[in-house]
Amino acid sequence: MTTLEIDDKQLLVATVEVTDEFIAFDMADGRRIEAPLWWYPRLFAATPAQRRNWEILPFGDAVGWEEVDEYLTAKALIVGGAAPGAVPPAQAAE
């Protein structure tokens, strides 16, 4: 069995981009980590202005949107997976 070990320095977030389709963390080491926005229902439902109102949290490895009560770590984006209750847009339209 292989274990993924991540150095905390690899988890430092430099900036964030949120569009109608995805969320991306640009990391301090130059990588970009993306995930579908629908994975995070509170952000998916937020207005564009609310999505832009993010802050990197004190340890530098997580981002918060206080107004919509959403907090994501870089590790969560790396590991992947939708939040509980997330529904793909095509399935939600049914």
C-alpha cells in the first residue's frame, strides 16, 4: 500500500479563482488545483460577488468564504471528492 505524504509547504495557497463551472487554487509553488464548482453546493449557490469574497486562512493552506459559510483546504482539493449533498447539475435538472 502506498501512502501519499504531502509537505505542508506544498499546501500554500497563493490565489483563488471561482467561475460558474469550477474552483481553482493557484498554489505558491506554481501548481493549479481545480474542482467542479457543483462539488461545493454553498459556493455553487452563491452570487459572483460572494464567490469573489474569499480569504486565505492563517496557516495559508485553506480558503474561507465567511459570508456563505464555506471553508476549503488545499488538501481537500488535491484528494478530491464532492461535499455531502452535492448533486451534478445534469442530475439536479431531472
